[in-house]
Amino acid sequence: MTNRNSSKRINWQISLLGGHKQRGGGTAADTIVVTPIGGADVDLTDADLAPETTLTKVSLIGGVKLRVPLDADVEIEGFNLFGGRRVQPGTPSPSAPVVRVRAYGIFGGVKVSRA
């Protein structure tokens, strides 16, 4: 799906049960995962990142497991009633891509690791 007001691609993942798993290279698109039960498991280490990439996850139960390049700047927003936020430290530079994580849910946290 493409936003007509932007040249940026949006990857919608909607499922009743189960989450979204994404691996491999290519060009990273903004991703929106909507599911009652399930999370998002995304590896962006080999992806061609835009200056800003967003991963949005909306679910009742399920968290976000994200792997990013060492130099990526990660910002986390959202709300989870039960679950924490853990981001492995990195060394982002001023010109590094920004990966924004928006996670909304009841159970589930956000875990970010680096390659």
C-alpha cells in the first residue's frame, strides 16, 4: 500500500492470530502490524534504511523484537500495560538512520538488539 501524499511505502500486516516476521535485505518500508494476538519480529540489519523508518505494532498480546544496525538511532513510543523496553546500546552518528518503534498493547514489551 502506498500513501498518495508521500513516496514512502507502507507495509500493512493484519492477522487474527499470529504476528509478523520479517528478515532479509531490500529496502525497508514503514510497517504497521495489527493483530489481537501476536507481535512483530523484524530484522533490519541488512535492509537499505531510509533516513527515517517506522515500525508500528498494535495488539492485545504480543511484543516487538527488533534487530537494527549498530549505528542506527532507535526511538520508542507507545503504551504497554505489562512489558518493558530494552534497547541494546549502540553508537549512532548524526547522519545515522532513525528507526522509530510505536508499540501499543496490553501484554508485551519492546526488545531492540544490534548487529
